[in-house]
Amino acid sequence: MLIKNPILTATNLTKRYGPGCAKCLEQTGPDYGRNQCPVCGTVIACAGVDLAIHPQEVLGVVGESGSGKSTVIKMLHFDIDADDGHVGLHTGKIETDNRVRNQNVLKFSSFGKRQIRNAVMGIVYQNPHLGLRMNISAGGNIAERLLMAGWRNVGDMRKRSAMLLDKTEVPISRMDEAPRNFSGGMQQRVQIAKALSNEPVLLLLDEVTTGLDVSVQARVLDLIRKLQQEMDVATLVVSHDLGVIRMLTTRTMVMKNGRVVEAGLTDQILEDPQHPYTQLLVSSALH
């Protein structure tokens, strides 16, 4: 059943590193070409970021290193605390929605955030070491995620793990092998299987192809696109690569110096960019 409302809405997401002062937001951002306050030295990782993700939608966030895009995804997954902002959820899962209705989930306790994350989110990190335990088996990594989501039957968890590894093109014969023995591309596939294990409403992808060989990148992107179509999961894709954004997303936000400078339909932004920075990004990608 489709939900007309966004699954997730975020307003005024802001993250600072430093003491902060009255001039921080006034003297940083794209207009100044910096995200570090010249008065107190505070780094404004991101400020005033608004976004909404709808059911089955794929939203992209693109920008250069230090633009704030990964900070946004880490705040939404509760990996880091936001200094300001409001995040509301409408997931379609009755138990979750009853718990979070009309509330700012950023203000929840660590336990409350963990419950939400386990129930409705999945994440794939750029560095597989952040998303996987390298010394336990691939199947064990998925089972650990299922345990956090409330699964208890070992046989059922093993069947679910095998199904997901098969779906993400990891040989089932390697299910009992530790990810430390896998290639980078294979580790990313295990991460994807783990992220999808709890049937998340929202999938978060943080630079998932960075550091992989070009041929491996293409296979991982094809896999993600196929899974998106099969599972209808709303997805937030963070990348510095416009090729990834073009291939996976329907809408895109462009970030620079911690601020959103342009947002709209992906095709529109890539074919007719309005902001000078977006124009530069698109022009650079063509050369």
C-alpha cells in the first residue's frame, strides 16, 4: 500500500564541530567558499538542510569532499548527533509510526534511536569495515542484524541469510566464510544483504562504490538498481560521482560548503544546472 506522505522529512539539519559563535552561519557557506568560521574556527559540517524522501523514491545528495553530504546521512542514521534540526518519520509500519508520530526522532534516547534504526533503516557504508564484522561469517553478519530486528529462530535466520546473499550475488557456498577474505566488491554485496535483511523502509547508501575498480563499481550499481526495482525501498544515495547519481536517483540535492545550493529532478539538474557550482560539477564530469 502506497503512503502519500513522505517516509522521512528533515528540516534545518545542522552539525558543527567547535565552540560556535554568532558569526558561524553568517560567514560560512558557498557565498564565502568555506565552511570554517573565520572568527572562532568552528567547522560547519552542514547547516539548514531540508529534505523529504517519499515511498519508492531514490533521492541523491551530491557534492565534493567536505560538502556535508555524508554528515547528513550519518545524522539520519543516528551515527552522529545533530546540533539542530527536526526529523519526522511516517514509515507505514504501524508499531513504529505509533511510537514516532508528530515527534522529532533526533531527540530520542540512544535506545529509542536504535529501535527505529533496527526496525525501518538499512545502511551501506563506503568503508565495509564500518558496516561489517570482518572476523565473523557473512551469514553471521546478517544474522546479527536480524537478531536486532527481533528474529529468534536460528533456522529461519540462516534461510534468510542464504536468500539475501544469493540475491546480492554472493555465492552461498561462502556464507560461513568471514568477509575479511572477500574482495572489496564482495564485501559491499554482503553489506547490502545485511542492510536489506530487516526489510527496511529506508535504505541509506554512503559512497558505496568509492574505492572499487570501475568494472566492480558497474556491477555493484547494477545490483543496487535491480534490488531497488524488486524491493521498492525508498533510498538516499550520497555520492560525489554524478554517474552514480544519474544511474540511481530520481531527485537530487547538490551540496557545497555544508549548504544545499540546488535541488530538483535529477535529469533536470544534470541537463540544465542553475547554480554555478552545479554547472561546474556537470561540466567537470563531461570532460
